Amino acid sequence: MLFLYRRLVFAYGVVYFTENFVLQMALTMYSSLALLTYLCANLPMMDNLTNIVQIVNEVALLICSVVMFCFTDFVVDPVYRYKLGWFYIYWVGVNIAFNVLMLAT
């Protein structure tokens, strides 16, 4: 149920805190950090491989959410945002490749 609650908090923050960007950013990152802490501390899945996949996916989501917030006006240099965009594309590609590799095993 904790996974569902985190996703509900994430969706609620995106929808209802559109005017308060800092609160939306804090809610998104702290909910990901809370779930990552829970996953690392408790290892709730049945086997170790599934725990590793869940932890890697949560770290990927946390990094993606931080990079997504860097595409706003907080980063004023468009060249830096362009480089962040390529980093974001590579990071998502690596995460997809990792998950496909885990599905194949």
C-alpha cells in the first residue's frame, strides 16, 4: 500500500500545487526519498533481484524528477538545459535498458 500512497501523493502534488512550485518540488522529491529509504531499509520484495530492481527504479525516478525541475526558469542558461535534456534522454534509456535486461533474465 505504501507504493500506492506515494503515487497518490505524487499525483496530488502535481495536480493541486501548480501555483506553488517549491511545495510541488519538495513533495515530489521527499515522497521519492521516503519510499527509497523504506525500500533500502526493509527490502520488502521476496527475492534480492526484485529488491534491486525496485531500488534502481526509485533512484531513476528521483533523478528524473530532479532533472525535470531543472527545465524550468530556475536554470536560466538554455545551453545548460539543453545538456540536461540529453542527460535526461540517456538516463531514461539506461533505465529502460536495465529493466528490459531484468525482464529477459
